[in-house]
Amino acid sequence: MTTEYSTKDLGEAGALIVKKQKLIRMDREGKTCWFVFENKEECEKLSSDFFFGELQVNAREYYEALGRLKNRIFST
């Protein structure tokens, strides 16, 4: 059983980072970038809240997390 959670959604990944989920790596499949996090169970709950508009985050932290993710995507 895997304990990792993967998403290719940049916005979702940013929200997970703001909610203190640990990004353990980024995997690439061609032009697709997968963000891989620890703690699958917690990430699945946060992901559901994110997609249903129930997740609240600090807007500034979210913006900064997206910027950091974009830097990592385009630095390789």
C-alpha cells in the first residue's frame, strides 16, 4: 500500500504545500509534471476540500507556493 499522494494540478499542489504537506519529489512523464507528497490520507482530504471550495488558505502563502513550484518546474 502506497503512502504517497500524486497530483499534476499546480493549484492543488500549492494548496497542499500551504497546508504543510511535504512535497517529496516531482516526477516527469513527458511534458507532464507530477507532484508527489507524503501522507496520502491527509492529502486526499485536503484535495477534496480544495476542489469543493471548502479549503481556506492564506492568499499570500498560496501565491508564493505557486511561484516556488513554477520555479522548480522550469529550472529543470
